[in-house]
Amino acid sequence: MQDPTAHDVLRESRPAIKKIIEHLSCFNCYSPPSGKSIDELDEYAAVCTGIAKFQGLMDAPETGIFDAATAKHLKQPHCHNHKSHEENIFADDWYKNSSLTYCFEQYPDNYLTVVEVRNAFEKAFKEWGGHLTPPLRFEEKPPHKDVDIRIGWRYDFGKLSLVGNENANDDAATECTDYDPVAPQKVQETVKWKDEWVAVSYSPQSKEKLHADIKIYFNEWADGGPAEDGQQFASRIFPQIVLHQIGHILGLGHSIGKDSAMWPVYKNSELHKNDIYEIRKRYGGQLRIGRQMDLEWRVILKHEEGLSYTQEIFAIPGNHLYRLTRGVIWEHDPSLGWEVVSGQYYAVEFDASSQYLYLLNIDGKILRRARESKIWEEIDGESKSMNWITIRAARDGKELYKLESNDGLVSSFSNEPGCQWKLLDANSAQTTQDIITTASQVFIIHNDRGVYVSEGAYRQCHLIHGHGEEDSYDANSFEFVGSGDRLYQLNISGQVLEWDGMRTNDPESLKNWVNIGELGGLRSIDKIAAAGTYLYAYSSEQKMVWFTDRKNKILGSPAEWVGKPIPSHISLGYIVRLVASEHNVYFLESTGAIHSYSFQTSRSGGKFC
């Protein structure tokens, strides 16, 4: 008898793998393989990656092996809604009226009493609605098709078996389609799991039907039956289930914070500060809990998860944050956590604009992906030594720049149909160090302390830092940041400078740099970052974060800085990178940990507060 192949084994295991994938998706831990030709081994590799990510969430060794310990974690009572909250249409128009209606279509037959059910919902409605300004009110109505939220218990889940039923013929497979107690309508979720407590929330898919039913159905596990393996009784976690599902109704997705009510596992009976932050961010209003600074600071990635392997972080318009970790590009979603976006490629460099993601693969090829797409396409398919290539994207999405430092060449790619790479600058081999981009300019940094600006229709290069000038203009020691049409530098003395541009008939103006940090008392600055018209600065010595808005300011004019002290309970290690997007600043520690600080804006005047 011939031994089975790997493909045979995978085909035999497909039902189990499908079940594991469904569970991993609840925790946003599974990304299907991408590419034109995908086989079972590709799918299995994606599952192993998802298992490792899930193990990391559970603070377990990230082996990628589905063992008994992993299965136990995965069997915890959890929510099976793994849709992004962005797919749901919730409360935008309802919230203008500050009111939602709800009704109970039926109550459970056993275990849970009517009082327990009503108390759980009333408490959850009050918790979520009370943290909005004005408060969002929930008003009970008699059962009717026009009620916004309709609550019921479903006992017709097809073959969905009772807890403890070991009937081998009852596989708990359920196809919940075309079920609606009022009007025939295709149900959006399929619930398939035995030995799980499942709560499913449904939402209208179009703002044209603002009174379309939002229904919550609970299956048998949620009506109070005893749990297996010494776990809690279902009735004891019922308030947690309700609090979590109301969060979905209000448009929130799952959180990666284990203390959050939106953590997929039903374990938290109160809202965490991050839950309130998310609901406030979605609907506006002033934050009410604790000190506001506590809500402004967040840990995006713990150092034990970063494992010192996070090489770089990137932030682009729209508050999109990415990290490069051991060849993998991850995108951060505040509600769902980290998701792999690099597919099967091994990235050695990455950058992004408002329209495109770019990566430099380990084979030296450059690929592009539109933000709304999942498909990577080659835009420079010539294999080269990736050690000599740097890619930089213009944040407005129009151009990508490539530096081949081994040859001293700088080229641009305009992202127009049929476009080709265009040579901008040719230098001697190994004389160029880096490139910095703004909306309409690219700055080329040389190893000999020269910094050139390339701009205009013919991309003429002008020297803005002279060769061999005084140490205060040493390009090798400085940090350069570009945003809009402005270029900033942080010099070795910790001063923040702005290039004041070129003035007609004044060649020397090319080299004018102005200290714009004096009025704000900035000193000993470690890192700077820029986003749009805003410039940010961080000092570990002063334990401060500053910002200034350069909108409509003359180049080189004094900056008005506002400083925010870092709270004593916020512990930042050595910061190797600072990036910003809109009003959020992200800190990358040498340990691999990532922190974020959010400068909140007041509702009057749009000023930072």
C-alpha cells in the first residue's frame, strides 16, 4: 500500500482545518493565501501562521502547531462575528436623534429568568450609551418590524446539538439561511459550532433601510445551560455576551485587548477605557473616564510580541499604521489588531502613500498594491541586490522613488498608465545615502554631507547642504523629515530646523536652515515626525511630546509649540523611530514595542487640546 502524500493528508484533514480557520477568523488571526495558483500546502501554511498569531494573543509559545493547549484556548466561549465593523451600517443617522428602539420577541425557556435577561440588556445599553455626549438612549417598544433592535432566542438551528451530545451523526453543521421571523431575508451569518456559546448580531447593509432589522439571536448555549470542562455556567457569562454584542450593534469590531468588552472571548462584564475610547472616537464627545492622558496613550504592540524584530514602522494619511517584522508587513486596525498585508513576499523595505502600498522583495523586485486591493503587482521586475536599493513614496500617492546606491542612481515611477521608470539623478557609485520625499520634491542625501533637492518639471537638482561644511550640517548625523512642501531636520544638538526654501536670484538661500524650536523651549530632542501640516518632537530627557501646526506659516518663521508631559506611569524605552499620521504619533522602541499618543481635538475651533 502506497504511503499517503502530504496532499492526501491535507485533503483528509480539510474538515478539521476548515473549522480551525473559522475559529481563527473570529480573532482576526487568519489571512487566506494570495496568488494566482494556490494549493493545499499554501492553505496549510496560512493556517499555521494564523495558529501562531492566535497563540501569541493567548500568551502561548508561537509554534504554529495546533496542540491540545491551543485547542483549549480556542474552545473558550467566544463571539463568532468576525466581520469588520466597517462593513456594518450603524447609528450614524440614529445617533442624530440620540435614540434607538428595541424589543424582546421572546425569552429563553429555561435557566435564565426574564428579570436576568432584561437586567443584562438594560445595563449594557446604559453602559454604552452613557459614555456618549449627548447620551444615546435605548427605548423599549412592543415587538414590531420597525423596531431597530429585535432580540430573540433561536431553537431551530438545524442539527446544532446540545452540549454534551456525543452523537457521531450529529455533526453540528448548520446552514442558517432564509430565516427571519417577520420577513423572508437571507441571514448574514452561518453558525456551525457544537460545544460553543454563540451570539450573533445582524445589521442592515444599506442606509436606505435604516429601520431594517438589527437582530440578536442566542442559541442554546446562551440560555444558561451548564458548561463543559469546569467552565462557567452560561447564565453567568450572559451579561458579558450582551455587553459585547451591543458593542457590535454600535459598530465596533473585535479588540485585541484582553480587558476589553470587545475582546472576542466572553469574559469582561464592564467597559474598558479602550472600549470607551473607540465608541467616543466613532461618535465624538469628550472622554469621561479617568485622566484623559490615560486614554491618549496606548500600547499598540507589547515588547514581548515585538521580540526586537520589528525593524521599522510607517504611518500614512488615514491613521494607517504598518510595521515591518522579519520580512512580513503588518497593518494595524485599532479594533481588530494586526493583519498581514505582504502576502507570500519577504519584504526587506516597505513604504506607502495614501493610494498604494509598496514593498521591496528579497529578490530585489519592487511590487505595488492598491490600498483597496489584495493583489500585489510588479512595477520593477528586474532582480537586483536588494542591499543597495531604497524605496520612498510621496505621501500624496503620485510617485514612488527608487535609490540604487550601488550605482548612484535615483529614479521615479509616476503610477500613471503605461508609465516607465524615469532617471532623476546620476551620481558616482556608492555616493548616495538616502532620499526624503515631500508632496512635490525629493531630497537626495549624499555620503559626503551634501543634500540636494530635485524639483520642477525637469527635476533639476540644487545643493542645499554644502560638501564638507561645518559639523552642524552633517547629513550623516542628522534626521530629515518631509511633509507637505516642507523639509525639517533634527541636528546632532537636538535642535529642530526648517529649510526655508529657495528665493529668486539668491543662490545662497538654498542653504538657509532656521531653528524653529526656540520659542517653544525645545531642547535635547531625540526624534521628530511630520504629518500633513503638523510637526511633532519627542524628548526623553524632558519627558515631553510637542506639536506645532505649520499651516499657512512662512517657511522658516518661528513655530508655536504646545508641549504635553509624558505621564509618570507611561514607561517608554529607547525610541528608535517616531512616525505620525493625522493627530496620532507612534513610538517604536528598540525592544520592538510600539506605543501611540493621540492629540485629541476639541469640538470648537479644531484646536489641539
